[in-house]
Amino acid sequence: MARYTRFIALGDSFTEGMQDEKVNDQYRGWADRVAEALASQTPGFTYLNLAVRGKLVGQVIDDQIPVALKWIEGPSTLVSFHAGANDLLRPSYDLNVVLPRYREAIKVIAATGCQLMVFTAIERVAKSGKMQEIWVERFSAFNKNVREMAAQYNAIVLEATNDPDIGGRRFLDKDRLHLNSAGHHRVAQGVLQKIGGPHDPHWREDLPPLPRRSFFAKVYDDVRWFLTFLIPWMSRRIRGVSSGDGRSPKHVEPIKLS
């Protein structure tokens, strides 16, 4: 049984909940789903979500952690931290900068005495290719860093590599980057199971095969993805802007969900 009376979620679009269904004009996301489940069994439970899409690990450290520190109340506070994926996707990525900053963040959060929860990332989404091998190298090193810090500070680790289906089209949005509603539900179930919260015991059962797509359907999806998602993403990189610029977190102070 989960023992937490507060949940603070830190990070980027993954934790903000992008591409899930919207509630009150905001993405719901796996973190909201976890908070709702914990609130259902814990009187007085409160929740903060400081995550903002597009943020780099340094921005999460500088902007979100100072706010979170004000609201942590020792081991009864669950704090999730997932940042760094946006850094890894940048051409200018430097592991000698990003990984030490990640370690810095873990140390600061863990020093509060909270229960820290971290995530590894999917390492391989395609069978082969030069870019795929670059991603594998980057994300493998990132995941190793996550696991080492989790072991050192007794953090809960959610292993993406233990659920390879999460990186498939069943659980990804059409942008091929963010989770869809089914994906956010699946992550929430995994988190709740890991922390002893109320969850569906059948969430990991074998999934039926997806319907086959025709060659033309695949080509159409690829062209749409290139025009609708990849080109805008590349344009933002060239212009040095982020999808999170000017956006505020969903919940910067504790809210009650029940």
C-alpha cells in the first residue's frame, strides 16, 4: 500500500502529459493519473506538477527543483524526476555536461529525505541505421547514469527497457515522440504497481496484434509525420526556440484531488 501524502512531479513533456486527453484544457498525463489514484486512498493527499514541455535538464534544475524543495515533507513525499531526454536529442549534446547535471539534481532532491522516483529511457526504437546507433549510445549511457544514481540514493526506478511495447505505435502519438492516452495509462499503471498503489493487476497481460497497415498507409503516415512534426521540430532547433517557451507548469502549489 502506497504511504505517500504528497506527490511532486518534475520534468518535461513526458511528465507534463503531452498528447494524453485534455482536462480543463490541460494534458492529463501519467502523473495526473497516478496522483488521482493515490488521492483516492489517502485523505488530505496533495499534488504538484511542475513539468513543462521542451525543458532541458539544466532548466528543470534551475526552475523546478527550487520550487519543489519548498513543498517536500520528508519520506511521505514522492518526487518523480525525469529530465535529460531533450538534451540527448539535440545535435549539440555533451554527456560531460548533461550527466553531471543530472547527478547534481538527484543529490539535491535526495538530500530532502523524500522518496525519489526516476525513469530510464527507451534505447532502441528502430532495428538499424546510423542515427539509431547514435541514440542507442547516448541513451544507454544516460540509463546507466540513472541506475547508478538510483542505487546510490535508494530511488525507485521505472525501467523502460522492461516494457518494450511502450515504444511502439500502439502507445505512441502520431508525432512518434510522446505517449498517447493508452501510453500514459500504461505508464501510470506501472508506476502505481511499483509504489504499491491501486492498479489494474492485468495491465501487463499479452496484447493482441495490431492490424496490419498497407504500404500506402505507411507512406502516408511517414509523409504526414515529416511535414507535421519533424520539420517544425527542426525549425525550432535552428531558431533556438522551444515548445515550452513562455509556458507555466500545471500546478506550482499543492492541490487536492478529492
